[in-house]
Amino acid sequence: MKNILLVLICLAVVSCTGKKKDDVKDKAKEQANKADVNKADWGKLKQSKLKEITGAERDKILKYADPMTDGILKGFNEGNHKLYSKDFTEQLKNAMPEKVFMQTRLQITSKLGMYKSRSLYKVLKKGQYIYVLYKGVFEKDNEVKTKMIFQDIAGTHYVAGLWFITPKLAK
């Protein structure tokens, strides 16, 4: 898993009808950013057969997923690789050494700013993996789809993947 942060690029195809090219581009970007996050593409999730988890089972998952996500996002904001990666699987830790983390963080913060908050969207399960989807709010983007993947290894929960998905990262 060499690429930890998968950035899905949303491209708006716009035909110009006598308007300035930049005006048309700005309007398309604005409309893309206002898209309802509930209907937005969460990556390849729609192609997979994932089971939605609700009720008590969801609450049990969130008891570990929320604090782990908080730690990752706090570490992200602070530029603290140790805090950011402390709950990663060994495979993810190996794929995201400190140098790669700092480079990736710089790219993301330059476009999104710092992380501010999040709200739960869904909890899904497929095989041994739990997908927790959040609607993330950053300083420069209020609709960052944040996908966390958790894995239970020998009774311990780990983060096996994470993604920030937004058209702003495509710019």
C-alpha cells in the first residue's frame, strides 16, 4: 500500500458559450464544492458490497474509531508523525515514514488548511475491514470526505487506511 492518501480527482467538463473561460471554470468549481456530500463519490465503495453497520454494533465500533481518528487528525494538524501513525498497521507505518508524512501533509494543508471538525456519515463492513466515513471540515473546505479503514489484528484495532477526498486536492 504505497499510496496512503488517495485523492480522487473530480473534473468538471464545461462547454464555453461566450463566457470568459475563467468565469466558467470558477462557476463549475463552485457547483462541485456545493455538491451534497451524502450523494458524493466515496471512492470505490459503491462498487463493493459493503454492509452498513447500525445501532449497538456501530456504537461499539465508534468507541475505538472516534478516538483513533481524533489522534490521527490531531497528529496531522500538529505535524506530529508519532501521534499521527501510532494506531497504524505495520504495513501502513512502513508506507508512511515521517518524510512522506511531512510532504503529504504540506500538500494537503496548502489546499485545505488545517482540520477543524467532522461528523459521522456511515459505518460499513466488508470482511475483516471496518469503513468509517466522516464528513470532514477543514479551514478551506467544509466538505472533505474522510474515509478511515480499521482492521482487527489479534484482538487489537488498527488503522489500515485513510483518505481525504475532495475536488480541492485535485487543483
